[in-house]
Amino acid sequence: MFPFSDTTLAVFGPGLLGGSLLLEAKAHGVKEVRVWARSEKSLEKVRERRLADSASTDVRETAQGADLLILAVPVGAMAALAGEIVRAALPANAVVTDVGSVKAAVLAGAGEVCRRAGVAFVGSHPMAGAETPGLDAAKSGLFRNAACLLTPDASTDHAALEKVDAFWQALGCRTSRLGASHHDEVVARISHLPHLSAVAATLASFRPDASMAQFAAGGLRDTTRVASGLPSMWREILMENRTAILPALKDLHRVTGELLEILTEADDDHLLVYLEEARRLRATRYA
Amino acid sequence: MFPFSDTTLAVFGPGLLGGSLLLEAKAHGVKEVRVWARSEKSLEKVRERRLADSASTDVRETAQGADLLILAVPVGAMAALAGEIVRAALPANAVVTDVGSVKAAVLAGAGEVCRRAGVAFVGSHPMAGAETPGLDAAKSGLFRNAACLLTPDASTDHAALEKVDAFWQALGCRTSRLGASHHDEVVARISHLPHLSAVAATLASFRPDASMAQFAAGGLRDTTRVASGLPSMWREILMENRTAILPALKDLHRVTGELLEILTEADDDHLLVYLEEARRLRATRYA
């Protein structure tokens, strides 16, 4: 069990994930909860809702003396943020982690900045989110039963890894460990490709006449749901992981081409093979 | 309001939709509820659950004297079934309708059989369903708030159309009327294309290593959900509507190709345009 009552937690970025972390920290009796945001406007909301013991736009002030520091900002902003954090006076056992949805880039950026400064860093990716971004969408329980992928490498401090693992488990996550590149290949298939597929399905379904959707049942709604995600956020995620996404997207394009050929040729036996394979594969995860 | 207390309803095919119709009929106080099934085995379940006043494998016996006759069998079996139905003695104001998910083929098949026999036929498509087929999945309330598309043509009897419209409205459907070919183009975009997209996403996501899906969040689950639909049923639907599906599937294949090109070239401005268009289009239907 992670000793929450001894922990000073610093959350950088009070968005959906960061805000949910604040709510959890409060609920779990963390000793001190701090939050940093780029703008005073974001902090006002945090203060109104009393989500933290202190709230500041000063990175060093927020980091000073914190035991567990969580980067919950866009992945592209993490390395610079880590650079400011490591200039603060941190306890010897302080650990920096993140919630970024790609990991090779984070380890090479924020992870490397911490390593050079002698500060322990552990890459984390809690698979929790929603189409609705921002603090208003934050909720306690967001991490419950979510998978959380930790991406240690040869340089990762063992105690820091155990600490971060225990933290996510305490929030209800099912934690697993895998290499950063493997992580990025996995999420390309299970998160980023479904997103691109939903975007493609939305464009192909809605473009001719969006008003037709009034007649739709649950299939259209669910198949396209994640395409309502924040475009600016998804642009960044998709660009950051494009190396791992490209083979997956090639597969998707190839399969849609095969289905097109099958339908064009009215090859219903072949169509059945595809439908059966999809149903069988999906049954490995979903009843 | 449809006069249920005067109606003898005959449902042909006690599957998910037919079974749900039986439950609704009971709840709405229909005078007499009859059901026909191809096999005695299907009828046993109906009898056990007392879902109908009579249950038979004899089409003519089931149809005899019925006011409202609903074909809830696979579309490919409807014309032959209609051929047997019109041989029964039906009241002058009897109406035959169906629940098929394609309509041009149904009007040319079962609709034409009825027209030639002087029996009123109205094409219906309640947009209600589930991945789980069969009587066990049937439930009352299945049709509530569902869109129901009626497809009258020049030969459709006005009173029959009003009767069928009132029936679906009584079950809670939002009814609309459109031409059969237009209907087929619409459902190709809002139902059949999402299905093919979910199948393609499942194959591309799960094939390399299906066990990766254990780490997935809601995006993979929802984007691929309908790919768990019954393969034999979907083969038939997709083949029956292939003329209308082909241009939609071509669009899907083209868009996945465009996304692949955008990602390959790391053209993030162009990517944002696609993400924003998808989000905006989807917002026309879903908040």
C-alpha cells in the first residue's frame, strides 16, 4: 500500500486526468496536494473547488519538496516542464511520472531530462479518458479498473518503479509493465487506430448528408464515438506516435480495400470468413 | 391511436425483433397474438414463455383472419413467406409489413407478391437491434425512441400506410417515410458502413496480438462493438444492400488512404482539418 499520508503530491496540469488525480488524492488522504497550471484562469477553477492545498503557475514552487510529481500536460510540453522541475530542491526519493499516451518520446524527453539531473523518472500511461477534455470532466473513479501501463527501462530506479506502481494500483488501476516502444505499438493498435477508424467512418457516413444520422441506431453512435475527441489533442497524439501507427493504419486501409473487393465481386463466402474472424477476435476481449 | 383491442396480430419469426413485437403486443392489449416459426423448437420457447395466443409452423393457419401481419424473418425468406400468406383468407383491410433492414429488395419481393394478390403491403424498418440475436435477447421497450423508416411507393394503400405508421408509433418509434432506394442508401451510410468499419477496425487492431486488447479503454470496445454481430445475418444484409453500400465503402477506403498519406507525410495541419471535420459532422447528431 502506498503511504498516502506521508506523500506530498504535485500535479502539473489540472485537465481531465490531472483534475481526476486531484480528486483521488483528496479522497485517499494524501498529506499535501499541489497543483501547477500554465494559466491563472485554470487555477481559479481549482481553487473554487478546493481541489488542492496550493495552486501556482510557478513550477519550481510547486515541485519544491514534493515526493511524487505527475506530468499531466500534453506530451510535447513535458520535457521543458521536467527541465524546470529538476531545478527545484526535491527529496532524495522523489519520483517524477507522467500520464502521456505515448512513451518512447516521453522517455527520450522528460525521462532523459530527469535522468541527467539524477531524479527518478517512471513512464506511466493510465488508459482512462473521455471525449470531453478539461477539469470540468474530471471525476473520482476515472482510473478504477483501467489498465495502467508502466514503461521502465534499464535505467529505471527499482524503488521508484514500485512506488509509481503502488500509486496507480491504489487508484484502482490494473498495472502492467512493458518497454516504451512495445507500449507505443500496442496503443497504436488498441487506441490510436480505433480513433482513426472512427474518424474515417464519421467522414464516410456523415459527409453525403449529415441529417441522415437522425435515423441511426447505436451502431453509428458507438463506431464513431471517439471521433468527437478534441482535435488539437488527437493531432498531437497521432503525430507523436506516427511511426507505430503507420503499419496499423496500412493494415486498416488494406482491410477496407479487401472488403471493397469482396463486396464488388459479391463473394459472400469470403465475406462470411471476414465477419467470422472479426467476431472471433473481438470475443478474446469482449463477451 | 392504433386500435389494438380489435387487432389480430400475426408475427412471422420469433427472433430478436419478432419476439420483442410479441412482448409489446401483450403489453398493449392486442386482441389476439399469433406467431409462426419455421421450427417446432422455436415455438417451444414461445409457448413456455406464453408470448402468444397461438403458435404454429403452418403459415396459412397463422395468417388466416389476421389484420396485421409482420414478416420478421431474414429478408431472403420474405417473398416465399408472403406467397404462402396471400393464399390464406385475409380480412379486406389486412396489412402485411416487415422489419427488414433493406427495402428495395423487399418491395420487389414480398411487396410485389402481395400487390399481385391484392393484399396491402407496407415496408417498415425499425432501427432497433442488438449484437445478440434470437428470442432470448427480445425485450419490451426495444422499439422505444428508435427511428422507424416506412417506405411507401405509388402503389401503397393510404389506409394501410397510416395503420402501420400508427402501430410503430404506439410502440414508441419515431416514424419517417422515404422511398425504398433512398432508404437503402441511407442505411448503407448509417448502419451498414459502420458495421464494415467496425469489422475492418477489429481485424486491423486485433490480428497482430489479440491479447493486447486487455489494455484497451472504451475506444476500442465501442469502435468495434457491432463487429460482434451475427456473421450469417450480416452477410445477408451486406449482400442484399451491396449496390448501395459500394459507394459508401469506397468512400471509407478512400478516407483511410488519405489519412495514411497525411500521417506518412506528417502533415499535421491537414490531419487537424480531418479531425475537426469529423468532430463537427458528428456533432450534428451527437452532443
